[in-house]
Amino acid sequence: MLLISDANILIDMETGGLLQKFFSLPMRIGIPDILYREEIEPGAPGLEELGLVLLEVEGAFVEYAFNLPLRYGNGPSHNDYLALSLAKQECCPLLTGDQKLKKVAIAEKVDTKGTIWVLKGTSKNCRERPESKADGAQKPECTRST
């Protein structure tokens, strides 16, 4: 499953120290290449090595993104609108924690998922494993499901 992310989700995962777990989830995470170059790469280079897929927004969808502020205003940034446009281009959900972008995505009939949905996915990939019987403690062990 491919999901398109805005910058907000990646920033949330980095802030929470969850990038490794995020990219080990059983899904592919894509982002508009221009959004990555302008907003993410300067502060968090190398996410492609973790599995982030950089995708190009096609011409017709760039135009679509350019016209969204005319209908919905300047709440979301141009790069946010490009992420929404890429999700529409790829016919897949948009990952965003930005409520203004989420409202536009819903109006444009693009499925959205948020930070809480991602966090539930990371915890779902964790299972409890018993420690030695001596201490009886339970600690989570994260595993990638196949």
C-alpha cells in the first residue's frame, strides 16, 4: 500500500523518535520530491535510505494543486497542496496532521490518515514478549510484520 505524506507527519515522527518504526511499517511512504527537497531534506537528510519514496507530481496535477488555493484559500501551503495532489494522482490516501489540509482533502474526496492512525500502526506492529521468569517484566518488542 502506498501512502503520500505531507511534511507534518514526517516532522511528527522525527520529533517523537519514531522514524525507524514508521518506515518499518508494512506500507510504502511517498512524498512529492519538491516538498522533500525544500522542507525535509535540509533538516533530516537520508530518509530515502529508510524507505521514503520521492515522487514527481505530473503536470496536470501541478496545475490542480496550483488552483486549490483559489477554491480553498491560502490555509495549507503550496507544498501541502502538492502532497494532496500527489495522493489524488496516485489514487492513494494522504497522511497529514494538518487539519486545514485534511478539510480540503476530504472536500476533494481524498482519503486521509493522521498521526494517531500512524501511531496505532506502530504499536500494532509491537508484540509483548516475556522476559526471564526471574523478573517477570513484560517489554514490547517491535517486529516488522510480513
